[in-house]
Amino acid sequence: MALPIRFTELVQLTNLDIAPTSISFNTCTLESDHYVCVRQKLNEQDKPQVIIVNLKNNNEVIKRAISADSAIMHFSREILALKAQGRTIQVFDLAAKSKLKSTIMNEDVVFWKWYNERSLGLVTDTSVYHWDVFDPTQSAPVKMFERNANLNGCQIINYRVNDDEQWMVIVGISQKEGRVAGTMQLYSRNRGISQPIEGHAAAFGTFHAEGNPAPYKLFTFAVRNAAGQGKLHVVEIDHNENNARWVKKAVDVYFPDEAVNDFPVAMQISKKYSIIYMITKYGFIHLYDLETATCIFMNRISSETIFITTPDSESAGIVGINRKGQVLSVSVDENTIIPYLLQNPANATLAVKLAARAGLPGADNLYQQQFETLFAQGNYSEAAEVAANSPRGFLRTPETINRFKSAPQQAGQLSVILQYFGKLLDKGKLNKYESVELIKPVLAQNRKNLLDKWMSEGKLESSEELGDIVRLHDLELALKIYRESNVPPKVVAALAETGRFEEILPYAREVGYQPDFTSLLQHIVRANPEKGAEFATQLANNEGGPLVDIDRVVDIFMSQNMVQQATAFLLDALKENRPEQGHLQTRLLEMNLLNAPQVADAILGNEMFSYYDKPRIARLCEQAGLLQRALENTDDPASIKRIIVQTDKLNPEWLQQYFGRMSVEQSLDSMDEMLKVNIRQNLAAVIQIATKFSDLLGPSRLIALFEKHRTAEGLYYYLGSIVNLSDDGEVVFKYLEAAVTMGQFQEVERICRENNHYNPERVKNFLIEARLAEQLPLIIVCDRFNFVKDLVNYLYRNQQYKSIEVYVQRVNPARTPAVVGALLALDCEESVIKNLLASVDPSAVPIDELVNEVETQNRLKILLPFLESTLAAGIQQPALYNALAKIYIDSNNNPEKFLKENDLYDTLIVGKYCEKRDPNLAYIAYRKGQNDIELINITNENSMFRAQARYLLERADPEVWGFVLGQNNTHRRSLIDQVIATAVPESSEPDKVSVAVKAFLDADLPAELIELLEKIILEPSPFSENSSLQNLLMLTAAKADKSRLMDYIQRLNEFNTEEIANMCIQQGLYEEALEIYVKTNDHISAANVLVDHIVSIDRAQEYAEKVDLPEVWSKVAKAELDGLRVSDAIESYIKAQDPSNYNEVIETATHAGKDEDLVKYLKMARKTMREPAIDTALAFCYARLDQLAELEDFLRSANVADVEASGDKAYEEGYHQAAKIFFTSVSNWAKLATTLVHLGEYQNAVDCARRANSVKVWKQVNEACVAKKEFRLAQICGLNLIVHAEELQDLVKQYEREGYFEELISLLEAGLGLERAHMGMFTELGIALSKYHPDRVMEHLKLFWSRINIPKMIRACEEAHLWPELIFLYCHYDEWDNAALAMMERAADAWEHHSFKDIIVKVANLEIYYRALNHYLQEQPLLLTDLLQALTPRIDVNRVVRMFEKSDNIPIIKPFLLNVQGQNKRVVNNAIHDLLIEEEDYKTLKDSVENYDNYDAVELAQRLEKHDLVFFRQIAAQIYRKNKRWEKSIALSKQDKLFRDAIETAAISGKPEVVEDLLRYFVDIGSRECYVGMLYACYDLIPLHTVMEISWRHGLNDFTMPFMISYMSQQATTIEQLRKDNEERKAREASQQKTDDNTPIIGTRLMLTQGPATVAPQPTGYGHTNGITPQPTGFPRAF
């Protein structure tokens, strides 16, 4: 009997690159049957990942680099909740790439899960919280209740909440008395109390029992107690008083005897079937009925623990994951569960209830029998109950209704049918047959209130028939029914009838129904024009395109003369402005131009349309007086000119815009026409247009237009608007001409002054020729463009002196120099010029230009009165004083005084003026202005070096000094002599002398500098005691003449000794530096020089003894120490009583082995210092000197020595006895243990190692014991090491390196029993066995393969050539590919056929299949077919066939080919055909070509037709026939005299010509039997005349007569039938015509629910419909 469950593997997680170590309760979560969420981190180097497997989308894998403690996916949405560091919780929407919420808890969350679609349940060590992730007002989790103390120490494995969130349960497990105990806390939110319960798994559910108004709320839990007994409990929570009391259920749960430690781990309740699914730790599944707690089924579904489960929403089953990574689905098998239950008579009642409850097949016969029995007994009430509860309602049929209707009514009771309906209503919703049958009598009794009640409760199933019945009583309710039952025609009819036109189109779009909208609109327009317009707009604006013909809609509106509605409709329908709507746009504008021009004007003004007939609309606009619209819509030049001259009727602004759309030529022609027709009326408009479009039309053409019509006014106003913006000189000039003509002289003056674009030469000549009364414009032009000379010539020659005065006085006084120059060029009298200058404001005249102008003509003196008056006026311009200086110099009027006392002239200009006249005057000017270069040049040229030297010292400018002292100055020596001999001795200013000295220094003139400094320092002078100069003298001497330095040190006393001493040291003058320090009693520095620079320790020691200072002794001691004179250094330090350099002394003395001297030093140091380094060094000195007694005394006394460091050092240097003393004093057992090893005290070393309990110590002691071959002690150490995986490898290498293989194996075997035994130990033992005891490897692998690092063991087996063991490992590591390859490569040692078959079907690399086939072909050809049979579903059959064809081994695989021929592959078929032809097996070949058609038919037929056997040629003919090569097939059949085949081929061909050809062939060969056979086989294909011809010509009338009789009989029958059909058709057409004539146009056909027929009123005439008759809509006239 089939199992009652379906069991499937949804996915294997390890096949999705998920490591087995990541598949556990802590790393893998399954919140629903949608997503598996895994946290994975393969090793420390890899980044952690969260892997999401979408079980509903082809097992799609999503990987995210996320570091978190836990990750859980939402039930059905791509929402991921993450927990980090135990307290931080974040929720992300992966689809929207956004964070939904985040929070930080106050305590660690030990368990969490989604308990519904919106909320998370969070369990901490003390409390339980709920958090609605989608509620924006809930920012943090809300505490629900406190955890009970009974859960302390438990691992929380589940948390459940019931549907109304009033009950919660926490489930935990813990180790107790050698078993896993289950503990639960059940909490009631309403009561606020908790109850501790012993249990391992729990769930909440509901159950609706028959006869109870409300479902029961149930709590189920399972437990296995300390006695090993299992129980399942089903109890009620929140009892509803309207329900009967629930009887608590408690049933035993069976656990197999071998499953001593098994217990429930998960529980789910199927809402669909009301079945409890329970999973145990050992992979058993239990199914229980929720109502009775009856066990339905139990079996084992997994050998591995299923650690997490969730309900399966699709199958109403359960989904779980086991430790191997299998995602398993278990659900009820609807087809087998009822028969399964019925096997046990005790479960018959349960089977019936379950079938009824879940609608399952299998119990139909029982229900049918029960129903028939009750009905036959007259027990109609119970029969009705059985029918109502029948599974899937299979008894609720029209036949059952009719049986109840026909049943006799019992007196005093309701009718049987009403009792039946009452049962059905109590059960739930009625089907459509039941609904119709119930409503008919109810409405007949006018009890519509019951109908409303049942409809509101959802008790009735809507249908068209029900709607038709209800329509007669309630149209709105009928509309609702029509909607629910999806009857679009009647829904639309009802909407129209109720006047809800706006709902029609949305409904039709929603259901995809399209009625006759045109006819429908016609009706609506006549009934309600406004609604009609709205409806028409909806139809036209449909998203998928208009649902009506717009032209037809317009016809409908216009037929009723509804211009306004038609306009509104068209405006909306044509808003997209498409080209194909042009005629409609024209029609819209036409109707409004004829009926409402203002509307047409508005439409055109909005520019809504572009594709109407513009010429026609333009004519209509002109006729309607809409001139602007006419112009907008016409391109005809004549029409434009005719209309546009009427500017008084056109808006000026619009007219300008209109010209903006015209071409240039058209615009100019129109403007010309406007001026020609009425210049007075149109001139202003033309000027405005010309102004606005000046750039487009071109000023030159517009100027020509105005000049053509001789309108200076138009030209003036037009050019006046553009002249300020134009850069065209012609425009400006024409404007000036027009302005002069118009007498606008002020505008002429303005343009001349402000415009920059006219041709000044042309304008100047025009103004001169115009001879204006006012010369100001001419003056302005000449002034602006530097025509001053021409202006003066013109005015002077025309004796307009006043204008000249006006020019220089009022227009531009700055032009006075040019005017004066022009007048001088015209030989004007000096008095006139002087008078002119006297009349000009001096402050406005540029003096320098005036001077230059006059000076060029050698008339400078003429300016003296003007210059003196200017000076008197208080003007102080340099040019004024320059001019006066030049005049005084030329006239020799005391110039030296003027040059020295005046500060306002330009010294460069005046000095340059004086150079050739008097160099001394030039020197005065240059010196006054500090014109350095010019002064140096003039003094060099005139050998004035003394004056130059004085000036340089006075100037004190380093740059100037640098210039004159440069190598390029050929006069440098002469200048230096004057500086040293005259300038410096004369000076008393130190700063200036310092600048000079620095200049010599910068110029790198040390000899000259020394000469200068000796002059001012060694000789009496104000600078003799100057310390800076003394320093400089010494510095210079150190660089240039070192021999003088010692003399300077002895003679001078004011220099900076520190600076000079340092300089001497830097220059290598150590004796000079020593002399300076000795002279200044700086003993420390003197000692430093002796030690560091002179490097004479002996002299330094003598100096120290001489001065006897501690500081000096310390310096000497340091030098002696650096020179490795350790004893002397220590003695010097003792003399200095200086222990400060103890670190270096200790280090150096230690390296030098001066321990005894060092002890003295250290004792001295301990008198003043308490430093760990000192005490440590002293202790170690005792150790090195083997003064162990002193060492022990020292350690017992007060000290700050680093004893452990001393011990380490003593240990490293081999002083093990001293090290023992050190380590003993600080109780360092770890280091003491290793020390004792070196002292040979092994047992004590092991005891110390045990007390130290350090891996490092164990390792060191172990190494020592191994080296000394103390293997017993070594094993003790080794057992403490191998439990640490990181130490194991080194330990193994150590034993192997020494060759102690047996001891290594013994150690590892001893370690396997340890509590902390780990994978590495089992692995290393396996590797060791593979090397040294290969015969024991397989046994080890079989026992411990699950605890071995298989990849590592695989490598070891490969190296040891242990092939069976290697294959065993590959199989247990799911490395099927490698297992198969290894078995093939090492077939001699490891091949076994059945194992290979089991392995090969599991490989992932398909290429291995084909390698296996080749292998078998070479090694085991007899087993090849068996292998192929196993691989058939997986291999590429085509490739296999080609492979064996290539090797010419096709016969070997014949059984395989026949087995896969059902796939109908061409390669297979061809191979089989070749094989069968070779074997001459024509029967099998015939079956093959008939059943499988994927082969090259023509090629095969061509091969077969040449075959020697007739059977093969017959097959060729059949192939030709099958491929419609009739002639070829028939020819082959005729060749072999297979006439029956030929006749069949001809008949099948259906071609008269083929048939006739074969028929004549049979006549020709005299085969009369075949002739007759042809007549009957090809009866329909042979023309009668052909048969008659052949029969007559060949005397075959007797053979032909049966054919003729049959043919004539059939012909007569056909003619008679045609006659009858024709008469019936005419009768039907006449009847139809009569019906159509009597049927109203507005009405409906075949509508049975309209009530009694009435005569519809006749429609009005259709005078305005353009001859189109309205079509019927299918709607009644009720509206």
C-alpha cells in the first residue's frame, strides 16, 4: 500500500557551495518555506558571508558579505534581519536596498525568530520582547513578559505565538541526568501569568468542530520524560462559552527501542488538514489527527538530525533541514491517505472525517452508500447532512436537488428540499445550482430580505442565471451578481439601465469586454446629452486607443444639432493633435466658424491643432472677420497682401509677431505694399515692424525701403531705435543725415559724442560740408578722433577764433598742447598763443605734453609766463618743475640751488637732461632721486669714484653694493680703494659700515674684507670694540687666512667665544677651539674637544687630573668606555661617583667579561640608585662568577632585580644552576621545568610542567624527554599537547624526524579516548597508519571517517598508494568525480563493477561518463551494456553513438541503442538502421522506420532500394511513400510487382495524376484485377470521364460497370441533398427576415430576463445622421 505522505528533497545545500560546517542550528535558519539563510565563514582569512537560498525561485542563491552573529529572512519578502554582538539588531529591505529599522538591546538576545508577517520575537536571558518591524511608531522592541527560572541554563530552541497573539510559549532543552530534558514556559497575555511545562516541542492551532459556532484554540506539546515515556498533549486555551467543552487529549508517543536518546525537536500543525506533524531528533516523523490525537503515520525520513522546521505553505506540510544539508519536504498525499487509513477498520471514522474536512478523495464510496441508505430509509435530514459534508461536495449536484425536491413532504415539517438547503447554509456557501434553486421559491414568496441576508453573508454563489432571476426584483443586486459571476454584457446593460454610464468603460476595461459602443452612445446621447458627451470622451480617451469611430460620434451629435457637445467632445478627443485627425480638426473649426466664430477664434488662439485644412479655414476666417486667424492659416502671398494692409483692424503686437513668422522677402514685400497703399496709416506699423526685425530684415534693405518712399521721418524713427545698438557705420551715418534733415541738432551732437561705430573721416567731411550754424558736432568729432590739426586749420582759416577758444576752454582743455602745436605750425603770432594759454585753466592742461610740443619746435621759453603763473596758482606737477629746471639750466639761473632744494621735479628726466651739459648737476639730481644705476654710470664715466664711494656708504643698500662689487664692474678696485681709504674712515654710523662689510662678505672678497676690518678694528676707531666686527674678522680669517686666527684670539677679547669656538671646530681648528675654552675656563667644553675632536684620551685624563671636576671625570669615563678601556672607565666613573650611565656600563662590561670590576661599579651605583637594571646586572654577575651563595643572599635581601629575566638569561647562557635558583625564587614552574630538563631531573620537570599547565612547557619537556628517549614521560607530555590542534602537527613532525613511528602511533591512539579529542588527532593517526601500518588504514577509516579531515587523508592515501581506501574517502566526502576517476585509473587494485555503477551516477562532471565508457570498452566490454543502462538518463546519447561509431564498436551497444530509441534521436536511428541492414533484420528495420521518424529518409531509402533482398526494397518504397515521393515509391513497387503497395501509395497520395498514371499502367500490362482494385481504392481521385475513356478504349466495361453504378448513385443522392438544403435555407432566410422586421431596433435579442414583452416606441427620423442607421445596443428602453 502506498505511503500516506509525500517525501521530497527540495535542495541539497552542500551542492550550492555551502560548507557542511555552516549547516547547524546556530548558523542556518529557516523561517518559512521561501528562504534558507546561512551564515558562512570558511576560515579566518575569508570574509564572513550570508547566503540566502530562494526555494521558490529555482533555488536562486544570493550572497552578501555581511558579518553578523545571526541572520533570519522574512517569511515571504526580501527582508533580512541581522543580529551582531548579541545586542545590535538591524532589519534591511534587500529589494529596496534600504534599512527598515535598527535597535540596540540592553541584554544579549539568545533566540529570535519571525513569529508572523510583521513582527520579530526576541528572547533574552531574562525577558521576551516583540518588535513590529513595519510599524513606524514602534522604534524599539516591546517587552512582553519575564522568563521563568525553570528556563535557566536551557538552550532556547523555539518560540511560538498563536494567531491572536494572546498566547506565547518558549521551548528550551538542557542536559539532565544523562538525557536531554525539555522545558517550556507557556504565557497568557490576557491573564499576565506563566506556567512552566515539561516539554520538547510545542505549537498553537485551531480546530472548527462540527456543531460549534466558533473554532477551538488549541495548544499542543510533546515530551519524553525521565522514564523514557513519550506523550503528546492537545489542550484548549481561551475557551469560548458558546462551544462545547474540549476534552483534553494525551496519547503515547512511540519511540523505537534503539532510539534511547530520541526526543521531539519540532512540531507544526497543518491548518488545511488539522494534522500535527512532529519531528524527532533521530529523524522520525509522526502524524497525528488534531481532533482525536490519533496517530496516523510514523516513519523515519532522515538518518541525520532535522534541527529546524517550518510549515510548507504550498502542500500544507512541513519543511525541514538536516545536518547533511538536505532541505526536506513532507506533506500528506491526498490521493493515498484516506485509503491508507481505511486499511485499519478502527480508523474508518477518522478517515471519513478527514476526507470531509479536507475534501480528500478515497471515501466517496462510503459517503455514497451512506447517503443512499439514509435516503432509502426516508431519513432525509441525515441524508442531507451527509450530502452537505461530502468530500469536495461530490454529492451536491443538481440530481441530488431534484431527488430532495421529489421526496414526499412530512406533515408538520419543512419541505425536504428546504431542510437540505438549511443544512447547506449551515455548512457554508452554496454552489450555483443550489443558489438558483433556493432563490426561486424565496423570491416567489416575496422574501427578498432573506436574499439580502444570504448575499451579505456570502452564502450564495453568483451566476448569470441567478442574476436573471434577481433582476426582476432588484436591479442593483442583480448588477452585483452579474459582476461577481463575470457576465459583462448584462453588467453593461444593467449599468446603462441604472444611469451609471461613468462606470461602464472602467468595468469593460477591467474585464476585457468590448460592447457595441457606437450604438450604446447613440442611446445615451438621446437620453442624456451631457452624460453622452462625457461617455463619448471616455471612449475616445481610452488608454488602448479610441473605442469608437470619432467621425461616427460627431455624426451622432450633429444629428441632434449638438454643436456645443460635439465641440467639447472633439476638443478632448483631438488633444493629441495627430496627423491622421486632420479632417476632424477641419470639421471642428468649420462647424464653429459657421455657428460660433468666437469659439473658433479661441480654438485657433490656443494653437491646439496643426493638421486641419488651413487654406479652407483661412477663407472661412476672412469671411467671418477673423483677419488675424486668416493670416495665421494662409500662405498665399496675394491673400496676405490683401489682408495685411488693413492694419487698423489688426492688433499691432500680433502683427509684429506675425511678421516674425514670415520670410524676409515676404516681409519686405508686405511692408512695401503697406507703404504703397496707405503710407500715412501704415507708417507707424511699418516702423515698429522694421524696428523689431531689423536684424532679420537687414538695416540696409530697410533703409532702401524708406528711401524708396522718400520718408525721412520713417528713416529717422526707424534708425533712431537701432542706432544705439548697431555697430554698422552706415546706419549711424544715415541716422546723422536724417537727423540733420529733420533739424534734430541735439541728436546729431549726441551721436557724435556717444557713438563709436561711425566713420569719423566721413562724418567730419559731412559736417564740414554741411556748414552747420553750430560747430560743436564738428568739434566733438575732431576731438574724439584726433582731428585737432584739421579742426584748427578749418577754424583758423575760417577765422572762427572764438570756436578755437571754446574748444580749449570748454570742450577739452587737455587738447591745448595739440592746439598750440597746430597754431605754431600755422605761424600764429606768439601773443595770440600766450593769450590763448592765459585763458585756459592751468590745472586742466597736461604740462608735460605742452612742454614736449613746444620743446620740439625750440620755443620752450614762450611757456615761462604760463609756467610761472601755473606755479603761482599752486599746481605742483612734476612736469611743471621739470620744465622750469630745464629753463633754469639753459639760462644758467642758479640751477644747483634749484636742484638741491626742490623735491618735486623728476630726477631721472632732469638728470638725463644735465648729463651732457654738466655731470655734477646730473650727480646732484641722481643722488637726490637715489637713481643708483644712473649715478654709478655717470660717476664711472667721469671717474668720480670718491663721490661714488661716499654715496654707496650713505645709501647702505645691499643690492647696490652687490652691483658695484660684482666681477663685471671694471672699476671695482678703484672703488674699493676709495671705500677703504676715504668713505669708511669718514663714517661714524655702524649700521652703514656693517652693510658695507656684509657687501664685501657677500661679494666673496675675503682679503679686501680683512683689510677693511683690520683698518677699523685693530686701529683706533669707533668700531675697535665692536663684537660683531671682531667675530666677522675671525670668521673671515678662518676661511681666508687661518694663520692669523690664533693671533686674533690672543689679541681680541670682545668676540663671541662660543660661536667662534664652534666655528673653529667645524673648520677643524681644534687647537684654536681648545685655546678659546681654556682662555674662558670652560673645562667641560675643553674636555669635549680633547675627547671628541683631538681624540686624545691621555690628554683628557691629564686635563681631568688637573682640574679634578666630577663632570670632567664623567666625560673622560664615557670616552674611555667608548674606547673599550673598561677598567679605566669604571675607575673614572667611581671617581666621578656618577652611576647615570649604568646601562651602557653594564652592557660593555658584560661583553668584555669585566664582571669583577662591574660588581664594584654596581655596588657604588646601588648607594644612590635603586634601579631594576642595576640589581638585575649585579645578580647576573654573581651567576656568571659562580658566586651562588652571594646570589642567594642577594635574592633574599631587598632588591628590585628582574629575577625572571635573569633566570631567562642564565638559562640561555647555560648557567642552569643559577637559573634554577632564579626560577625557584619566583616560583616560575614553567621555566623551572625546562631548566630541570637540562639538569637531567626529568621527573621533577614533568611535575613542574603539570603545575605550570602551559602548552609551551609541555612542548619543551616533551622535546627533552623524546631526545633522552624517556617515552613514558614524553607520552604524558604529548597527551597534553595533542588536544591542541595547532600543536599536533609539530609534535608529529618531531616524532617522525627522530624515527619514533611506533611511539607516535601509540601516543595518538592513547589520545583518541580523551574528552578533548579532535578531528586532527584522528586524521594524523590515519596518516601515520598509512605510512607505517597501511594494513590498518581501512579499519581506521571505517570507524572514524566522520571525524577525519577527509581532504588531508585523501592526500595521504594517494601518497601511500592505498587505492581502495582513497576511493572509500572520496565516496564519503561526496567527491564522486574523483572516486570514479580513481577507480578507473587503479582498476587493477580498486575496481568493482557494482560499486562503480553506484558511484558513476553521482558524478557532477559529465565528461567522466564518457571516460568510463571508454574504460569499460577497453577493460570490461561485457559489462558495458549494464553501465550504459545505468547512465542512460544522464549521458548525451548522440555523443555516445558517435564515440562508438568512431571506434567501430556499435554492435556491442545494440541493446542500449534499442533501449534509447524511444527518444527518437537521429544519430541513434541511423546507427540502428546501419546495424539492422548489416544483420539483414528487415522486420526490426521496418518497425524502426515506422515508429521513429528522425532520420534522413531519402538517404536511407536510396540505400535500401539497391539492397538484394526484396523486403528491404519494400521498406524503401514505404519510406518514399511516407515522404510523399509518390512516383519513386510506385516505381519501386512496380519493379518488384508489389502492386498492392503501389495501389495503397496512389490512394494515399491524393493526386489524380499519380492515380491515373498507375491506372493506365495496370491497363497496359493487362492486370484487370489491379484495375478494379484501383477503381475502388482511388474512387474519389479518378475522374469519371477518364474511367469511361479507358473502359471504352480497352473493352473493360464489365469491370468498370460496378464503379459506374456506385458513382451515379452517389451523384443522384448529392443532388437531392443540395436541393433540400437550398429549400431549407430559403425558408430560414424568409423567417429571419420576418423576425427582423418585427423586432424593435432599440431592444435586445435572446434576453430572457426582461419580463413580458412590450412594443418599443418607434425612433424618430434619422435626418441628421449622414445616412447611417443607428445600430441596436442590447439595452432595454427602461432608461
